[in-house]
Amino acid sequence: MEKITMTYEEAYKELAQIASEIEKETISIDVLAVKVKRASDLITFCQTKLKSTEAEVNKIIAQMENSAQ
């Protein structure tokens, strides 16, 4: 997987653009595989970002609950 250095929102926007191009069939067959690979990398990036954010939020909530006791 390619190292992606962007925000979740930027990755999601690019992923939506690729999906739109594929749905509208505006992608040349010559670049279709490249776009699908990029989409795969973006999906993995977004999933990882969501999981790490969820873990961070859960950790913060647990700390708040512990300090409230």
C-alpha cells in the first residue's frame, strides 16, 4: 500500500471522485486499474484512520469515567 499523507476528509473526497468517475464511465480503460488501486489504498487509509480515532475516543472516555469516580 502506498503511504498516504492527507486528512481523512481529503482521502474520502478523492475516493468519492474516483467512484463517481467509475460510475459515470469517464475513466479510460488505460487508467482504470490505477484508479482502482488508488481507491483500494484510500479505503484502507480511511478504515485505519476511523479505527484509530475510535480507539482514541474510547481511551479519552475511559479516562474521563475514571477521573469522575
